[in-house]
Amino acid sequence: MLTTSAAGRAYDFSHVVGGRQITGIVNLAFGENDDVYIVKKAAGFTDVLKLTIGEMPDSEEIAATFSEVNEGFFREAWPACVAVGPDSRVYVTDELRHLVSVFDADGLFINHIGERGTGECQFDRPSGIVFNSDGNMLVVDTLNHRVQELTTDGVYVNGWGSQGAGEGQFESPWGIAVDGEGAVYIADHKNHRVQKFDRSGSFIASFGGHGSQVGEFDHPSDVAVDPDGDIYVCDWVNNRVQVFDSDFRFISELGGAAIELSKWQKMYVRGNPDVHKARRRVSSLEPETRFALPTGVKFDANRSRLFVVDSQRWRIQIFDKLDSYGDPQFNI
């Protein structure tokens, strides 16, 4: 379905951005104006890119490639997730070096925060990262099964979590989001649920469970919350994004709707006759429209649109959230 409507909401497929230019994409973050920062994590393709992604299809361009600005920097790095701080700097978690790398808005490396360990401001394969209203970063410390709050100078502020399946415990957590009230949402990856905490880390609620039915998850990888309080969960192995209201009631499910190739992928197909012929021989292109192991979900509040990182297809699918959508009436 190109337009999915339920419970007074509508998600209308807009367009897709991707192709070989973003091979290995796993995560993204919004910068200023139309800037979008993406993390590429694949053998031979590890990098962070700054893109401009406008409102109209085919408007995307690569504005900066961090590996070109910092020669050799990513040869021994394994970036996971990215966030843009209140200082407009770009913060990237690094699973291999167990730290957070800080860059300026155009990709020039500034400094590292943290090191490997189990103490304050130490990490074991950090992943999700987001900033709260205090201007502090919240970092998901995946294999320490916790969340840490740090200043942009790397000073420890707060932390919570331990390994387990109880309230406030985690099993390899991954994605993270903060809502308009300051509440924190964590994609509790191997517990197959999402947990909600107040701004100080006190447990509020959780929802989900292992499975493929409505409201169940299979290794959720990311979570986002829009200004209306609607919650988006990247349901990784189930190849979908589930949408819930602020009371965790299921609203809808998105499975992908990429009916056209991206600008960059069109260029690749047209420039390779054998690829073009092979694509024309398949019995159906419908499987190409769907998500394949989506790893990230972010909501662009400025333009009321949802970005889904469709990792195995090297692309971002974009959906407009429509507030006044009505089904057309036809007399046939």
C-alpha cells in the first residue's frame, strides 16, 4: 500500500533515497535544514556521510564524506549510530573502539569521548545515541546493558540499567529516542520490547514481546517518537515498522512501499545493461518495494515525515504523515 491510514493518521509513501552511494547504511540523524547524516557500516564501506535530502524526489545530494575529510580514520572504526548535538557537532558511536567520535558539521574530526570498560563514561559496543533537552547525550551502552547520560565534554551525569529481563533491565539494547516531555524510549533488542523511562531513568512502562503478531517484536532495532506522541518501532527481523499511540495502543504497520528506484539506483541500473535486463526478467518487482531488515527509524518534525533505514536494500524510505487525509469517493 502506498498510503496506510488508521486511527485518524495516514502515512503516504513519498520517495526513496539510496543506492550504491549509501551501501551499508544502518542509521541516520537530522542536521540543520535539509542535512541528513548517515552511518555506513559494511566491510569496505564504513563511513559517515552528510546528505542533503529535500522535500521533492531526486533532490538528494552528497554534501560531505567524512572518510575523505579524515583520511584513514574509518579503517579501524565500526560506527553504529549518529546524533547531532545542540552545538551542531556530529556524534557517532563506535562499536569497535568503544567510544563516541565527535566531528564538526562538515565531518572534520574533533575528539573522542570514552573508552572501553564498565565504569562511568566507559563503554562496551555503544550503539544508539540521542540528545535530551538539557543538551546532554544519552548513549546506549549495548553490551554493558545500560544507558549513560554524558555532557558534550564527556562528563558523566547519570546512568541506569543492568542485564536481565526485569523492569529497567536490558538485553543488548540498541535504539533510543526522547519525546517532547523528556521521556526516554529504548529498543530492548534481545528482550523483544520497548521500555519507557522518565528523564532521570526511572522505569515507567514497557510494551511488546517476542513474536510476529500485532504488538510483538523480533529484535527491535530502533524507536522514534513524533510531536503527537506516536511511537514508531523498527521491528528488525519482522521487516516492518509498527506504529503505536502514546498509550502503546497499536495503530498501524508499515512494510515498505518503494514503487520506484532512487535517483542513484536508476543511474546504476541504466548504466549497466546486464543489470537492466536481469531486472526486466523477474516475474514481479513487488518484493523490491518492501523493507529488508530495517535498522533505523527517525521522524522529521519539520516536514512531518518518517524516515526508515532499509538496510539490506541500501536505502531510506520516506513517508509523509498526513493530518487531514481523506479517502476519495468515486462513482463508477
